[in-house]
Amino acid sequence: MPQVPRYEPNQIKEQITPRVQSNINVSREALGGGQSSAEVFKAASGLAEQAYKYEIAARERVSDAETFEYDGQLSIFQNNLQNQIKTNYQGKKAVDAGKFATEEWQKGSAKILEQVKDPVAKAKLTASASKRYSELFNSVGDFSTQQLLAHEESTYKSYVQNMRDDGVSNYADPEKLNGSLARQQAAIAAWAEHKGLSNEEMRAQLTEAESKTHLGVITRMVNEDKDMGAKQYLDKIKDKIAGPDKDAAMKLVETATLRGESQRKAGEIVGKATDMADAVERARQIQDPELQDETLTRVKKIYEDRKAAERNSVEDLHRRAADVIDRTGSIDSIPKEDWVRFSQSERAGLKSYAENRSKGTQPETSWPDYYELKTMAAGDKSKFNNVNLMTYRGKMADAEFKELVGLQTGSRGGKPDEKLLDGYRTDSMIVNDSLKAAGYEPNPKKGSRDAESVAKFRATVDMQMRQMQERTGKKASNEDVQRIVDNLLVEVVTKPGMIFDTKKRAFELDPGEGGAVKIDDVPKIERRMIEDALRRRNKPITESAILELYTRKLQGS
């Protein structure tokens, strides 16, 4: 078994401590004294001075920042105050602008300065506020002076103008007119003395005031159709009106005299003439060219107005009769005094209209009349405007009649439906050219051989165009119209002959009537479209296939 070592007391012996020798000498500087102490103090003093300077610089920056901030507020306040004065103190109000500026500046600037904490900044801002007040006061003073001078001059000019207007309004009273001139002269003289104007400047203003007053009187008389009085007045004061005013007065009197004389001549001529032709001939006897032209114009206008009044009276007569028929279905309730004013043809038309109404049906539209009127509306507006459409009431179904009435109402009011009429003009050109090519007269006379056929053709074109537009939801294009026209004009063999075939145009076929079309008669547009359709279906493009499809199209299958 191991043994733990054991220490006995006699094992520990005393030893002599070794002696340590030292020859080290320590200086005062090493212990913080002497020269070292002075350097430390010097360094500490430098740091304190640097800290002081930093504090001073910081305070200056704070002071500068406050100065900039509140001087900016003073600047904004100054500008706002100036704008407020310019807005609210115009004219004679400017007399109070200085007082308002002083009171507002004192209150506003004090409110801004009391927020400043730094004394240096406050001193600077107080000086700035004083300088800004001086700028504000000078600016407001200049503005007030300009406004008061302008107000003074405006008041003077307004007074002179009011006196002039008073004289012109009372030109028929010489005493009032002369009083107006005298008051204008007195005001001008006082103003000239006040402003220090020269005698030449004052005389120029006096001359202008009198001249403009006389021009105003002449203008007033002309506007009141007193051309002869205006001429006499001008002759009387022609030496007292000068420059451009004189030229204007002479032109006014010349124009008014010509107008007035032509009116009197026209009235006299129409009163003596038997009819318009006689009146025109009488007017041509006037020797003065200008007076003759003006009188002729007025004579014609008188007869035009009479014709329009007569036309309106007749239209009202027909309208009242139609309204009675619409309510009662009979002509018996039409007042006798109205009935006797109708011609035989007009009475027949009203009877026909009444018969349809009593049966609950509409008149059958006379397509020759309808297209004649519509062509007239698109071309000769003056003639169309003078047509009494009520005479066609028994010849038009409601839809066609309302369309024509709408066109005429717009045309008479100076607002024709150009969009509708332009479309009709374009379609009409296509139709007319195609009819001519097919041997028809596009605008045949009533009762002629072509009249019924052309009217039927146009009606069929319109019907197919409406059907196409209802089906597609789009307006028919020129190409669409041309296709419709070509298809309706294609020749159909209704009965083959040994030598000659019996033919009809497609639009002339009776319901259920059929026939054959020759390949050369198929319209080019249709043939191209049929060929494209066959090609898309990968079917052979043959004449028989083309004719089959085209015939089915004509038959509507």
C-alpha cells in the first residue's frame, strides 16, 4: 500500500532572507512634479479654451439659424400683407391702405419677434423688421398714390360720359342737350386746371367731348329709324363734329337714309302694284342704282314674307283638318269655313285620308311623290321649304310622311339633317348612274312610262338597305348599295323564246315569279364573292355552280 509523505517539524529549517541592494534615484518629473506638471496644465488649459470656442461657435450657429428662420417668416408676412393690400384696397379704398399696413405690421411682426430666444438673433431681427416695415410702407405708399390718381381720373371721365349719355338720351329737348354740353365743358376745364394741362390740351378735350356727343345723338336717331331727322341734325352741326366722328356720322346717315328711303319706296310700290312682277318693274324705274337695288330687295322680301305667311296659313288649315280626321275618322267635323278654302284635289286627298283612318289603315305611300320630295330636299332646299306637305298626307304612310316633315322642319329652321341628306345624295348618285346604264330615266316626269318603275326600284333599294342594316347593325356602305342596285337590275329570263327571250329586271318580278339568269348577267361583285365562297369550300368553280348560288340568292333562299 502506498504511503502518504509526512512532514515532520524538524524538516523545516530556518533560512536567512537575501539582502537586495538598490542604487535607483527617482526624479520629481517622474512623480508628476516639475516640468511635467507644467506641460499637463498647459494642455488642460488648451482643451478648455478649445471647448469655449466650440461653445461660442455653436451658439453663433443657433443664433444664425434663428435669424434665418424668423427673418423668413417676416419676409412671408411682408409679401402676404402687400398682396392683401393690393387686392382689398383698390380705387378710393387705397386712402386707408397705409393705416392698415402699419397696424397689421406692428401686430404681426411683434408676434414673430416674441418667439425669438437668442438675444443676438433678436437684435438682428428687430433691425430687419424695421427695414422691412420701411420697404412695406414705401411700397404701399406708391400703390395708394397710383390707385387714388387712377380713381380720380376714372371719376372725372365717368362724370363726363354720364353727362354725355344724359344729353344723348334727351336729344329731343334742346335745353337738356345744351345743359349736358355745358356741364361737360365745365368739368373738362376744372380737370385741366387741376392737372396743369396746356390750353391746347384742354381745347382738344373740349372738341372731342362735343364731337362725341353729336355723334351719339345721330347714332341714337338712326337706331330709332329717324333717318331724315338724323340727316337734318348732321347738316345743322356738321362744323361742330370733327375727325373720325364726322366720317362715322356721315356714313351712318348715308346708310340710314338709303335704308329708310328704300323702305318707303318699297311700301309705296307694293301698295300700287297688281302683283310681284308689276312691283319689280316699278322698282326698276328708280334712277339711283343703290336705291334701286335696295328697293328691289325689299319689294321681293315683302312678297316672300306674304307668301310664307300664306303658306303657313294654308298648312295650318290642312293640319287642323288632318287633326279632325285623326280624332273622328271623318271629314264631316271639319269646320265649313275651312272646308270651302280647299281646292277640289285637296278635298279628294282629305277624303282618301279619312277613308283610310276610318278603316284603321294607313295610306299607301306614293313612291314617285316620295322620292321626288326627298330628292328636292337634298338638292333644291328653297323649293322644298315652300312645299305644303299636308297636301301629300293622303299619299304617304306615317313613316314616310313623318320623315319628310322632319326634313322640312329642319330645313326651314336652318338646321337640315345634312348627315341623312348627304347619305341620300351618295346613294342617289349610285342609283341614278345604274338606272341610266340600264336604260331608265332617273328622274322621270309624273305619269311617264318610267315613273312607276323607277319609284318601285328606289323603294326596293331602300327596303333592302334597311333590312341589311337591321341584320348587320351597320350602315350600308357604298359597295353594299351598289351590290343591292346591281342585283335588282339584273335581267331575268322569265320565258325563253325561239328568237327573243322574255325578260324582266329582278325588281320587276311579281311575287313568286321565277326565271333564269345568264352567266354574263351576273354582277361582277356577286360573281367574285360566289367564286371566293366556292373556293373556301373546296368546290369546283363552274358556271353552273355560280348560276345556282346566284339564283338562290335572288330567290332569297
